[in-house]
Amino acid sequence: MRSYELMTIHRPELSEEDVRSLVSGMESFLDENGAKVSNTDHWGKRRFAYEINHITEGFYTVVNFEAETDVVAELDRTLGISDDVVRHKIFRPEA
């Protein structure tokens, strides 16, 4: 397993509780597929440096985890089609 860091930006119309629920859903998906979540950091609502699809702010979350590459690919696909996620980025911190 490799270490990864996931940053997500959720839509600003969501409540803080909704965002935390969505993040816990991501964490449970990772747990069910054999990944190990080591840390979750909720940054809260932040303003963007530039507008993305006419949106100027969103809820930022950073999740550190260890997983196999096929689990990461499925997570990336799922986040890419989610309407609640404005942007996401998965990368390997040591790479």
C-alpha cells in the first residue's frame, strides 16, 4: 500500500454537517476497500483565489490515507462524477 493525500472542495451551498457526512462516506468507502485513513482535516469554508464555474468559495477537506492503486482509481472516478464536489486532487506526498 502507498500513502496518499486527498484534497476535496465541496459546494458552498452544503451545510457543514452535510460536508462532514460526505467526507465520512469517503472514509467508510476507503475502509471497506482495505485502505487505512490516518488523518482527516476539515478546513471549513474558504474563498477561492479564482472563480471556478461561477463559484467563489467552497468547503475544503484534506484526508491522508494508505491504499492500493485500484482503490484510489475508483475513488478518483467517484469524486469526478459527484455533483457535490467542485474539485478534488489525489497525490502521493513522498513522490
